[in-house]
Amino acid sequence: MIRSFSIWLTFCFVLTSSLLSSTITNNKPIPSAFAQTNAAAISALYSNTTNATSAQGLEIKKMINYFDNSSGYLSYPSSANTSNKKIPGIVMIHENRGLNSYIKDMANILARQGYAVLAVDLFKGHTATNNDQARILSTSVRSNPSEAIRNLQSAVKYLTSLPFVDSTKIASIGWCFGGGQSLQLALNSQNRPLVATILYYGTPLITEAQQLSKIKWPVLWIFGDKDQANPLPLINKFKAALNSDKVSNEILIYKGLGHAFANPSNQNYAPNETADAWQKTLAFLKKNFS
């Protein structure tokens, strides 16, 4: 009887895993309108300036293979192919929903600033539409960190191989899950140093000073002080560790905001703070790319 019960449990586990896998494989990306909501807020911020998000004109957009069977989304200004001046490159890392239309649209928005943006795919073509799917996908990456690091390193290598990209000016940016991966890339880029790392409320945070000392370039970290995934004491510990190792850093902490406040699809979305954070993100990139 015990043996029969064991067989029954095994069958249930296999069946459940199969159903979950099927769900992840067949789901569709979320609508791209979310990025346009951000674009509207960001554009309003620059309505009286010459540094609008469309300053660089149309961008070239296409899917490219950059690591094993992983295809990323590459976006860059159309002028890059004809200009004699090389442009900086940025590795963009998705949230726990994967490389969906929202992330692609954000890559386009950033590319219009004059950068070559490669939005990577750490989920091997899968995207999530709910928390359960997202948890499965992000856990699969975190359980195999070496592959994720190789994936991100390959993205850096791909960008530096492009003839119109300045190989000495590569940065990374990520949100939530992608913010944590942006940090991991910074900790594993000694052979190909970056010039800047940006992390929007990334998880998990690394607070060991010895590990953070590997970062030899400026970092920008953006949080809300009500973020349950990154409570304020943890953020302060993180900042103290960076400072103890004299890692150049800027930490923005927005009062009253929770996790994922920069994503319009999240209930914590804060458009004004998002626009402000984006302005500071662009200023940070401009300063470190100059």
C-alpha cells in the first residue's frame, strides 16, 4: 500500500510539472501599452527641453542570437550605421515576466537616446503572465546562476562586437529580477569591465563587502522605502557595504513607494517618481558614457 501511494505521488508530481511547463511555453506576452504609459510620463517630463526621448529618431529593431539558443532584442538608432562616431551599448535585463513586449518597448525608448540596447532573454523564450509562472521561471535561473552569468557575459561580448558600438562603453540596467541580475553581471565582469550598472529595486541584494568590492565603476540603485522585497534596513546595509569598499554609488530612495513602482502594470506604479527616476537614469548614463 505504501508503495502504491508513493507511485501515486510521483505521478501527481510529474503531471503537475508537465502542466506548469505547458502553461509557460504557450502563454503570450503582456500588451505593449505599459511601456507607452511610461513613455508618456517620461515625454511629459521633457516637454520643454530638447532632450526628448525621440531625439535620436527611428531605431533599428530586430531579434538576434547572442548566446547558445537565446535570442535577444536589439534596438539602436538608425544613424548608428552611417555615423563615424561609435555609440555606447547597454545590456537590458527583464523582470520576472521575461522578454515581453513591455521590455522591448523600453529598449526602444532607451535606444532613442543614442544607445545600442540589447534586451536579453534569461528564460529561453518563455514569458509569464502571472506570479506562479514568474516564480517558476525566475527560480530556474537562480538555481543555475553560472548559466545566467554566461548569458549576460555573452550579451556584453555581442554588443562589443558590433562595429558601431564603443566596446569601452557598456552598461547594464535591470528591474526587479533583472535588477538582481544586473548586480550579478557587475560582480562577474572583471574580464570585460562595464562603465556603469543600474539596478531598479533588484532582488536579491548582495550585502557582503568583499563581493561588492569587485565592482570598479559607478552604480545607480533605485528603491522605494516601502519595498517589502528590499526593506530599508537591507538597503542601508547594502549602501554601507558599497561605501566601505569605496564603490562609487548613487542610491535613490523614494518615500512611500513599494516594489516595482516603475512598472505601469503593477499596483504600486508611481508615474511621477518613475519619470524622475528615468531622468536621473539618463543623466547617470550620460555622465558615465562621456
